[in-house]
Amino acid sequence: MASANTSELSTPAPRRQASLLSRFWAWEGSGVLVALVALTAALTLATDNFLSAYNVSVVLRQAAFVGLVALGQTLVLLVGGIDLSVGAAAGLSSIVGAIALTQWGIHPYLIIPFTMFFGFALGALNGVFVAGLRLNPFIVTLATWEIFAGLTLVITKGYPIRPLGDQFGIFGKGEIWGIPVPVIIFFASAIFLIWMLRQTRFGRNIFAVGGNRDAAILAGIRVRLVEFTAFGMAGMFAALAGILFASRMDAGQPSVGEGWLMGAITAAILGGTSLRGGQGSIVGTVLGALLLAVLGNGTVLLNVSGFWQRVIVGGVVLVAVLVDLLRRKD
């Protein structure tokens, strides 16, 4: 035992440091974490109120809504698919939830689980076509994106559904110990998914299916069920984001979720989730959502034109893809 300890102590410090750095670099979320820290430091120096309690709360709220959608998108990407309909699913689910609250008499505390169930059904529809019928997920979800968005306009005729009431408003506007409720729900959802992916058979099967679908079939994994469930959960988390946003706005808005698709995919990619499936992490996606929120907030504080925000986000995505490519070559 003594000789083992002596051997560890005799390992040169530079070598140990190099080993730690190599492990950090190998982690999917390393790049986005470095970028988040650097951007936070830069904005802290460049502005007077970036780290104020109010602004931090604003950043976290912005990250929570897109982040919830990104969590579901990560599951779909991990199994080797993609879901372009999540933004429209969020909008349609929020409208149905608002109608259930204002017209069907469902109790405000039951609206969240009701809407999540409805969102799962929307995602499951994608799963039927992709997993069951083996259709291309890009084409399927592009079509359902149009269907969900169209149904939202058919139901609402373009008008918001309001008011939703103060009792329901606590889910979007309330705070617990100074932390916004949507932020708590976002991080609680992320923790649940981290546990699911690491500690459950279903979570391990997600990585197996995305890594090598044929090998997963030979291993006896119910591949179609895994894919179906991943798409259903993507719809569920999109619906959760949509109804929380409706709660915050005190209205079911037909436009909810229109800009969330790009943000959700970007957050997942920034966090190291591969578009080819089988590689990624929920922690990385959370960091990606935070980075996008900080980036958007920083452009506002620095009076950068909103038009340039899209250019900046697109550039960040390209850099993230290049970093992912370099990491794979290593």
C-alpha cells in the first residue's frame, strides 16, 4: 500500500495536470463551459448591471424556457433523430392548456400535467411515423411542424386566450426563495434526465440506439420503443415550456415557440450532443441554454442590434460544430 501511495506521489505534477486537462477536453461540454465563463467575465467587465440580481433572474428565465425544449431535443438527437416540430408543439400545447383552463374548467394545478400529457401525445405522433413506419425524422417533423402551427391558428384565429388567472400565474411568475419557478422546474427536469440517462436501463438504451442501431437490435433492445418514447418526451418538455410561458404571459399566445426550435437545437449542439446520435449530455445542454441566454442578454445590455443576434448565434453554432469535429479527431 505504501509503495502504491509512493508511486502516485512520484507522478510528476505536470503529467497529472495534463491528464486532467485531457479528461476535461474529452468531455462534450468542455467548450461551452469555457465559453460561458469567458463571456460572463467579459460582460461583467463591460457592463455595470450584468451580475445584478434582477438581470441574473432575467437570464435564468430566458434559459429555462428554451432549455426545457432543448432537454427534449437532446433525447431525440441522442437516438439519432431530430425534431423540427418542438416549437410548434409548444405553441399548440399551450393553447390547448389555456383552453382547458378557461373553458373546460380543469383546476389550475392540473393544467401542467394535462398539458405535458398532451405534448407527449404530439411527440408520440412523430414517434409513430419515425420509429414505427421508419420514415425520415427530418421530413416527418417538418410536416408535423406545419400541422401543429396550422392547428394553433385554426383554433385561435390568431387571437390570444386570456386571462388565465392569478392562481395559474404562479407557475410562470412565482418565485421560491427568490428563484423563479420556471428555473426551478428547468433544473429539476435536467437533474431527472441526468439520473435517467445514467442510472436506468432506458437511459443506457438511448445511447446504445443512437450509437449503433443495428447492434442495439442484436442486443435485444426494443429500439422502436426507445425511439418512440424519446420523441414523446421531446413533445412533453416542449409542452411544459409552452404552458409555463403562457402562465408567465397570462395568455395562451399563438406565437409561442416560434423561435424556440433554433435555440433548442443550438443549445444541444453547443453542449456537445452529436447530430449523428449516441453522444451528448444533459449537463452540456443546460450549459448551452445558459450560454445562449447570456449571449442574448449581453447583446441587449451592449445595445447591439437584434438583427445581429441571429448572426452571432449562427457563428457560435459553426464554432461549436468545428470544436466537436476536432474533438472527434483527437
